[in-house]
Amino acid sequence: MSTKIGKALDFTPGSATRVVMNGTNIAVVRIGNDFYAINDTCSHGNVSLSEGHVWEDTKELECVKHGSAFSLETGCPNTLPATRPVTVYSVIVKGDEVFIEEPAQ
Ligand code: FES
């Protein structure tokens, strides 16, 4: 099942935006015309990843608190101190609308 989260133009390239899907905070990152979505809560602490820096070349989102850089493709932290991955969501763009696919249970 997919949930509409907005229009493509709502998301600024090179930045992260926090959206809420069924009560879960999700960080949506746009790099060029590609979209990525990972759980917004850092696995190392109760910190919003969407407040952090987007590294476009390595497709990572860096936690603003201690600097762990999470892969937007796998959800894994590529740098310490975080060691556990965050959930990755599939993003679907249909026309100018953006949807997030809920992970299979
Ligand atoms: S809270 Fe995110 S790396 Fe520590």
C-alpha cells in the first residue's frame, strides 16, 4: 500500500524533509529527480535525521547530533557512533506526485 506524501515540487533537491505516514516520521530526501525515504529517527538517539546534512555524492543523510551518516539506499550507518540501520521505504513518483510504499510486514 502506498501513501501520497506530496508533489515533487514540494521537495527541494539536496535537502531532507520530514513527513508523517501513519504516525511514523520519515525523512524524504530528494537528490536531483531521485527520491529516497528512511525512518526519520536516528538509531543512536531520539534525533530527527531530516534536520541533518544531505551528502548528495554518497547518497547519505548525516545525523545532526553525532554525525553518523546513514545510507539512503540501505539505511545502514556508514560512520559511527550509530551501528543499527534505519528502515528504508520505497518512493514512487507518478507524474508530479510522490508516494511512499509501506514496507511489507
Ligand atoms: S543521535 Fe544520531 S548519531 Fe547520535
